[in-house]
Amino acid sequence: MKGVVGPLVRTLGGTLEVVDVDSDPALAARWGNEIPVLLDVEGRVVAKARDGATKIGRRLGG
């Protein structure tokens, strides 16, 4: 997902923060079965592993 999302986010003028979910027990408990997951700055789910570039781009406003 990082390879798809990174360029989209940069094109839109944003930044991408990658978090190792497995290093935080609370995050691992919440997201463990849905990794990778993309959240917006408000913490809302934008995309999950199964989403393709076109769908992610639409959700990011691109």
C-alpha cells in the first residue's frame, strides 16, 4: 500500500506517516487483522489492504 499511497499523498501536497502497528499492543489489538490500513488526519479509515490505487485515489481526493 505504501508504494501506491505515497505518490498519491505527495501529489495532493500531504505527508505519509508509517506506523509499526505490531510495536504497540493497543494498535495491534485494534488493527492486527486489517494491516495495512490507511487513516486520515482525523483517524478515519481511508483504505485497507484490499483497496486498489483507483479507489484510494478517489478517497484521497485525487
